[in-house]
Amino acid sequence: MRGGDREAEFREYLLADRTRLMRTALLLTAGDVHTAEDLVQTACTRVYVHWHRIKHEGAGPYAHRILVNAFLDERRRAGRHPEVVTAETLEPRLTDVPDQTDTLAIRDALLDLAPRQRAVLVLRYFQDLDVATCARILECTEGTVKSQTAKALKRLKDLMSEETDRKTG
């Protein structure tokens, strides 16, 4: 394949999938636009480097796997130096998010989930991917995806109940 064809195919892929990658990154980072942009840039760069090996149809799942792995790596590094999240530091992030369809309570609850659980929920319910695709992206078994989904949903429900109790109590 000639270099120009490769460039054109990559540009075509990027135009088609960049918005979805950014939406996923924003959900993973709970609205941190700058970190989300960094994750998308990392994913797009790695896809470009390996474009000659990737079938165009497989680029989306490959890019999402890179994005999720970069997110999990970032959270592991941040775990060594945890960020203190307060209402003041979270609020500017949420106002920068272009899509305000998610409620603040859900974003707060997502932020409280373990990074891998957050990734599973984002892929399964916000990206509407099936269990098998999530397993490929997360490089785990389908059973792990199912158990992580169940644990994450239970934790999310508990967090939302606590929030409701706090507001009404």
C-alpha cells in the first residue's frame, strides 16, 4: 500500500471514530477534558503507527483497547500520587464537557468506581458494546467482563442510593 493511500485511509478512520473515542475518554475520566484529549491522542498515535497491520474494520476496537489501557495505566500512576478531588476541582471539568446529557450524580458516582469497573460500564452501557467485544478490548475473559459489570452496577446503585439518602435525609 502506498503512503498516500495509507494516510487517506487513516484520515477516513479518524473522522469516523474520533468523536466516539473522545466520548469514551470523557466518560472514563469523569469529564476531565485535558486528560481525555491526552488519552485520545495516545490512542490515535498508536493506531497510526500500527495502521499498516490493522484492518480498517478492526481499527475501532483496537483504538478503544489502547484508550482503555492508557486510562488504566494513568490511574495506576495516579494511584501512587492520588489526586485530591473536591467540588472546586471537579466543577470546571464538568462545565467543559461538550455533551451535558449525563447528570452530575452519575458522573460523581462513576468517578468513585474503580478504574476497571468504570471502563467496563462505559464500554458496555455508554458505548453499547457486547460482552465479547468488551472482553477483547479489556484483554480479559467474558466472565470477567460480566462479573466486573455486576460489581460495578451494584457499586453504582449503592452510590446513587447514598446520594439520594443524603439529599432527602
